[in-house]
Amino acid sequence: MKVAIIFIGTGKYINFFPDYLRSVREKFLPNVKKDIFCFTDLNEDLFVDLKDVKVVNVEHREWPFVTLYRFKTMLKVKDKLLNYDKIIYIDADMFVNEL
């Protein structure tokens, strides 16, 4: 099985990404192939060494538009997401935790 994880982090929300990435890698479906699609307004060169992270450059939108356009944002990579068995969106400020 191949899973795509969607992260949207523009503006200050990109600050959640390091802990988000760690928790997804370690605790979310640990034995499953995962790729993280990181939608951000930062330069993608900052993510070059992260092989499981696919950076998608997007414009930062103010609240509430960042939420209202969430699915429109994800559709920017619709053709790539079709290659995955499951697509899961997890808010930027959420982390996977063990029970």
C-alpha cells in the first residue's frame, strides 16, 4: 500500500512541519510507504534532502481563505495523488501520538 499525506503550511504554519514530519514518519502507519505532500510558500530548496517529502509551492492565503481553498490547493497535484492507494489530510498543527 502507498499513502499520500497532505500538509499545508504557509506563513507561520510551516513552523509546525518538523514535529509533524517526525510524528508522521514514526507513528502513522509505521510499516507503510508514505510520501508527504508539503504545500508551502517557502523555497523548495530547503527540503531537498527529504526524499519522502514532495514540495508544492503555493501562495499564502489569509484566514479563512487558507481553509476555504484547502481542497482547491490539493487539486494542484491531482495527477500525482492518483498514484496512491490512500490520501490523508492532517492539519498542520496536529501530530500523530501513540495511545
